[in-house]
Amino acid sequence: MKHYVVNKNERDAKQRLTDRISFHEILLITLTTVSWFIHTRSKVLMLEQFYSIDTVKKISTVALVVFSISSVSLLSYNSYLFLKTLLLKKNKNPMYWFKEYEVQIRLNEAFKRMKMTNKIQGVNGFEIPCTRVNWLKDSKNYQIFIEVLPATAGKEDEIIPALNAALKGSLERFAVSDMLISESGNWVEYLFEDVLINKNWTVRNIKELKPSKHYVYKLMNNLTIDIRQHSHMLLTGKTSSRKTTVIFSLMAQFFLDSCEIIIVDVKNEFSMFSSFLEEDHIVTNADKALDLLERSVQTMNARQSLVTEYATTYDKAGTTAGDLNMRPLVIICDEVAALMQTFESKKDKDKFMSLLSQLVLKGRSALVSVIFAMQRPDSNSTITGAIRDQCSFRLLLGSSTKEARQMVLGESFENVKSNVKKGEGYYLLDGCTNQPQKFHVMDIYTYQIARPSLMKKAYEIGKSEDAYTNYDFDIF
């Protein structure tokens, strides 16, 4: 933390002299210089009136050596810390360091003006938190870490308006979009996002959707998802909220990445893919859906057995199917509630939900991903809380009810608007967001990317460039 002392004018707060940059270095260098001057100019200073010349020289020599060593040591240590800071910076371009420094200065000034600072007892002064700023080049956002002081503990949300107001001029377009408290509770991470940047992505060519890395897929500008870490997704929204658009954009990427895709489609919205997908990969009735999930569970179990064998053989903990270069198996379930109504017996319903639960609860290590799309994420949707909690990416599109927002976004649902434009919504991504973030559905219709012929082309490109390892036990 940094200490400031207030002069007679309460607005005039200055940092304590001992806390200022290079104070101790300047002090030691000054003492070294004085020692040298005394050592070499003792006669000129007429110090022999008080001590013998030999005594003065001995004392000044010792002082010169001590202060010189101390100065060099302190300068070396601070240089080491400075270089270490530069090397650890996420951005290696020095031009961005000036941006980070400017943000840091503005935040310090804001904290000096705020009342939520620690008062120093016995002194007319206060303490402000330390800050650390990173410019994220890829997302073009600022990542800012702010120290938690006793005066600011529990008030992390309250200082957000002041933090936003601190950034002026060219930085005015940045605002806090997310906040995350460290496990130790000593730091708070704030993400400052450029609110003026256009996040709507219009896809002009099917190859623009080709993933640059296996298992990593783009959801919108500056947002990707790695299904090795975030296996399951929940997409919700009323009719015409563009849930299907999100699914189509993901499917195009899955095709290009040579994923295995199977679809439970009781409403026949994905029938256009039946012209090139294998017949048993799209099911529209309860019996076939049950058989499909049974085979999916068999595949998952076989994969997990091989993963366990590999981990045991090579003594590697935390091994997943991704480490064995297995092909992702993606199961798209569109309107499960409508499908459940077509089952003739409760036994089949229970069996279907049991299989679905197994895939969701155990699928991540076997690279089995389940994507749920539904209009109502409430208690009537048949999706249990346990399944919903396993969906690490949760998206709510369009206008919604309070119950829907609470079901999808959890405790932070009150921070989002109920009325949202078509093609927009809010999402949460476990481990990456603490507060709901704005979502913009990518445009795949202006250039007709979603038409069957182009989706088939994506499928064929993926098959021709397949780089995954094929395993005999994979049923699909």
C-alpha cells in the first residue's frame, strides 16, 4: 500500500518521502558521496580541529565502503525486481507499458480522492491500495489488480463507478465489465473492457470459422471456448432469440475440426444436415434418442478406460482424452422437454435422464460434450439442477423472465437487463467470468454461411484434414 500525508489544504495529498521512488537509493548515494568527500578533503574541511586526520580517514573509509556496498546492493536488487517485472509482463511491447503506467497513475489519483481509504493513526494521512495493470493485447482490454485494504474489503462493487470515472481522455471508452476476488482475498481483479468496440462478427467465408487450435471454438469476437475445460453448454432464449444461429455457428466449427456430431432433434430443425451426416447421427423420436444416448455412454466408458490405462502406464495424473488426441464427440440436444413428452413410459424417461446425466457428469475427461438448447431453463424444462450446474457455459438470449435469469445466471442475475435486443444476451463462463457478460450472436446469414451446401463443404473440409487418432472402440 502507498502512504500519503495531507497538508493544511486537505486536497493537497503527497506521498510520504520514504515511500517515493528511489528515495533510499538517493539517500545511500548521497551518504556515499559525503563519505568520499570527507575521505579526500578532510584537511580542507579542517576536521583535525575535532579529530585526528587518521581517525577521520578511518571512519570515512569504513563509511565509504559500507555505503558503497549498500548502494550497489540496493541498486542491483531494485534493478532485478524491475527486470523481473518487465519479463513477467504479459505484453512484451514497451509501447504498451506507457499505457499501463498511465492507467496506474489515473487510478492512484482516483484513490487519493476517494473516502474509502485507510486512515493512518496519529498522522494526518491515509493509505491507498497498490495497483498492477496489464494490457491484454489479444482482447484489447485492461486487466487491473487492486490490493484489498480494510477500508475497501467487502466494498469491491461500490468502487466500480469511481474506477470507471478515473479513466479519462483516450481511456474514457474503457469500463469495468467483470470482477474476480483472489482466493487469498488480498487482491481484486477487474477487467476493463472497451465498450465502444464492435463485437458483432459478420462471417464472410466458411473458412473464417475454421478453428486455429483443436478443441477451441469461437463464440463471438474476443470469446472462445475450449471444450477440454468447458465441455457442456446451456443455450436458452425465447423463440427467434437466435439460439439456432449460435448452434449453427458452432456446428460449422465442429465440422471444420472433424468432430463427431450427433443431434437429438425432436422439432426437425436440423433435418437439412441429414443429406451428408450419417443416418444414425440425427434422431427425431424417443426410441432412437434412447439408443443414441446408450451408444454415447458406451463410447464414453470405452474412452475413459483407455485414458485410465494410459495414465497408469505413463504415470500421468489428470490425463484426459485430449492428451490421446481423441476426436470430440458433441451431442446437441434441442428442446429436451419436448422430447420427454414423447416417451410412452416413465421407465424410458428415467432411463433417458440417467444416460444424459452420465454423459454430463462424466463426459469431460472423455471429450464428450453436451449442448442443450431450450426456451425455458426453469423447473419445467426437465433439466435438473445437477445437470445445469455442470454446464460451464450458460447463455441467456433475448428478453427473459426473472426466473429464467436466475436459473441461468445464478446469484448475479439482478445485474442484467430483462429487455435485450434480438441477437444479444448475457453469458457466464466458469472460471473466466464472475459477472454476466454481454453476448452478441455472430452474423452467419448476411453471406449465407448457414446454407446446407456450405455446411456440407465445412464437413468435407474437416474430413479431408482430419488429424485426430481413430480408435476401434468408437461406435460413431
